[in-house]
Amino acid sequence: MRALLVVVAVLMGLYGCTTSVLAPVDGRGVYSGGYYTVAKGDTLYSIAWRHGVDFRSVARWNRIEPPYLIRPGQRLRLTAPPTQTAVASAPPKQTASKPTPTATTTRKTSPPSARNAGSSIAWRWPVEGEVTRRFTANGNGKQGVEISGRTGQPVVAAASGRVVYAGDGLRGYGNLVIIKHDTRYLTAYGYNDSLLVKEGDVVKAGQRIATMGRGPGRSSPAVHFELRRDGKAVDPLSYLPRR
């Protein structure tokens, strides 16, 4: 009996040590003082997405090279080091130069098309349905749009790219897919019933990547769709084709 108690105590001690290293909170690692401790299932992209930071900045601050592999228990800096902050805040030097006199010509400049807001990517809607929640730049939590539909309805990639996250580790998103389209743009598709792709998959625009679900605490089927440029959320409706 005494030996059994000793074994139990040892196991509890080991468990305590394990949780003290990763200390997952709601399926996530620990964030404290500008640093994040990686938990199982995290990727550099999902961590950057959760904290609203450009993944390239996180990689640079932590000297992580492509393909940006991280490991559970690893401690990542999520804010710029003081030296980089100082450099970034310094105004760029400008050389004094006088413009060459030219004939004055009045020319109308067309505003960026609402179909792509200046992006060269040909975006498409991830699902057919009504937009039931619009983008709010200053809103708390997830920043995107919600598009209604039916359970099991196909969810497609808004543009070609590579899947950099596929799972349910980001609280509030349910089953989530994140796609990297180029060095600037990423999209996310949440509330899915099932995922049809995995991390590392290369997908084409319009390819099925998931099926629509209800999402955490949602009473009706919908897809939560986000678009981020350089790590910052932007209004997807400024990029998607007009209906």
C-alpha cells in the first residue's frame, strides 16, 4: 500500500512538472509579459493570428527560419525587441531633391476597386450565403464576417495558397482553417463541421477545404471568414467580388 502511494505521488509530481512547462489555458499555451509558451498543436501562424501579429515579425524576433518549425514548451517573443522598436520608430532619411518642372496635367485617379482593394489576388467568396455579421475594425474578439448557410455546405478557398493551420486550437473559432496566399495575405475559415484539408496542403482557388458547421455557441450554421494583410485584420467585403 505504501509503495502504491509513493508511485501515485511520483506520477502527480511528474504531471505537475509537465503542466508547469506548457500550462495550457483553454487549449492554448501561456502568454505573459510579451512572451508566449508554445502548446501542443500550435503553429507559428496560429500563434501570430491569435495575437494579431504578422507571422514574419514573430519569426524575425525569434530568429526562426522557414519552414517556421516550433515545438511545445518553446518560448516565443511576440513584441519587437527594444532595438528593433527604436529602429522602426525612427523616421526614414530623405534626400533633398527638386522636382523637374513638367507641364501641369489634370488627371483623375480611380479609387482602388472594391473587388480587391489594391490586391493583385483574384478573391472569391468562400461560401454562398447571406452576410449576417459585418466587419468591425474596433470590435473585440474575432474580426471578420459571418456568412450564413446550411450544415454540411461546402466551404472553399477564397484564393490559391497553402494551408498553414487546420484544427480546433484557437478558442472561439471551432474547426478552423488558415491559408497563406502570399507574403502579405492570409485567410481564415471558422465554425466548420469538418475539415477536408491538413496543414501543408496546397489548395487552389475554389477548392473545397471544409464543410459548414454551427460554431461554438451558435444556433444556426455559418462560416466565420477573416482576411488579414501583414498580420492585421481587414474588411473582407472590400476584397471579395460584389454580388
